[in-house]
Amino acid sequence: MNRIYVLILGMMLVTYLPRLIPLVIMGNKSIPVKVEEFLSYIPYAALGALIVPGFLSAIPEHLMSSLLGILVALILGYYKGGVVFPVVGAVVASMLVINIGL
């Protein structure tokens, strides 16, 4: 049972320290506008790196559903922004294409 507590403590430190260290180092200093703008693109780049490699091979027998899903995600991401709406829209569009049978 002690190993589980050590494992949980280790996972807590590994996820918490990268968030705490910049806060402690920066304190009340402001971030330059260019750096802040650059950092604002990281969530979208990470999402793209996770989704793009596998969207064509996700359902090999339903290539059209993958293509339509990524197209809907791109359109919703451009107009609506955020991450939730594009992902939900892509899933719904893919499911509709699969259920229609295209």
C-alpha cells in the first residue's frame, strides 16, 4: 500500500512542479506581448499534433467520415474558436456520415 502512496505523490509532483516553478520565478513580472501571443498558440498546436496523424487511419473503411470530420473541425475552429465545439462537431459529423453510409 505504501508504493501506491509514493506513486501518487510522485505523479502529483511531476504534474504540479512545472506549473509552480514559472509562477514562483516570474512572480509579479509581466510577460512580453510577443511571448504571450506565442504561448496562446500552444493548445492549438498540441491539439493538431494529437489529431492530424491519426484522423485518416482512425476508421480506415470510412475515409469519407474522417475527411468530413476534420473539415467540420477546421471550420468550427476557425469561426467558433476554442476546442470543445470543433471536437464535438467533428464527432457528430463523422457519426452522421457513418450512419448514413457514405
